[in-house]
Amino acid sequence: MGLKRGQTNNIHGRPKGAENKVKADLKGAIKLFLGNNIGRLQDDFDSLSPKDRLLFFEKLLKYVVAAQAAVGDEADKEGIMIQGIWYSEKPHLSDDQFAELLNSVKNAT
């Protein structure tokens, strides 16, 4: 006969926040890989141009910092906010400006 849709034999269900086993195993494998190769990864990162380092850092950041939803009128706009200033489109920075921005971010942390 089977169960009806949405019905389960486990009345308590999976605890809130519990990860599935495959995800936990994958996280463990990634941690091990990074731990074994951290020196090489750092050397590779250091060899990147300032612009590529920031792009790499930006891509990793989304896995660490939760995304925040835009509020009010800014929700409908496309652009970017840098140091409290809203730009209607992403600014095109020269390599020197980019390096200066990168250095200011490094010094702020």
C-alpha cells in the first residue's frame, strides 16, 4: 500500500540543521585536500595578479559570508556598493586603482 505523499515512518524527521552524509564526507575530503596542499595553493595565489587575486577572493567569499538581500529602492537597481557609495554599474578600475583598493581591504582586516 505504501505511504501517502508527505507522510513518513520517522515521526521526528531529520533534526533541523543536520547535514546529509554525502555532504559531510565531501566537506571532509575537501578539508583534507586543502590541508595537504595549503602551501602550494598559497604560492599559486601569490603568483596571481592583484586583479585575479581579488576575483579569486571574491569567489571564495560567498561560501563564508551570507548574502544579504537589497533593501528598498536599491533592490531594483543593478550595481554595486563600495564603502557606502552606490554605483549604478560596476566601476571599471585601472590596475593601479584595483591594487590600491586591494591594499586598503588588506589593511582593514
